Amino acid sequence: MVENIKHNFERLIALYEGEKQKNAKLAAQLQEYRQAAQSGEQQITDLKRQIENLKLAGAFTGNAGSSAVAKEKIDRLIREIDKCISFLEK
């Protein structure tokens, strides 16, 4: 009986150690995935910024249509700059 309890206890400890290792491995994997997701989000942000820059460049070169489109984009940029300045003043 004592031998049976000892065997079960050793088996329980072995199972615990195995699960502990799995947990550490999954935690490391989760960290890697979070970093990859953050990198992907940064890349998306950069690409969106590039798209906006290309649209703005197209507006100045006349590829985006009329000068009204260029004026609208410039007005939007000015409003964005004004917001940034107001945040800096606070």
C-alpha cells in the first residue's frame, strides 16, 4: 500500500513536471506570436502611411484628379498638424 502511494506520488510529480515544461514552452511560443503580431501591425501602419503619401503625391502631380482633391488632402494634413500642435501645448 505504501509502495503504491509512493509510485502514484512519483507519477504525479512526473506528470506535473511534464505539464510545467509544456506551459513554459507555450508561454515562449505565445511571446513569439505576440511579437510577430506587433511587427505585423507596425508593418500595416507603415504601409497605410505609404499609401497616404502616394495618394498625396498623386494629388500634387495631378494623377488623383482635380486640384480640389489636392486641396482637400492638404486641408486634412493641416488639421492633423494643428491637432498635434494643440497636444504639444497641453
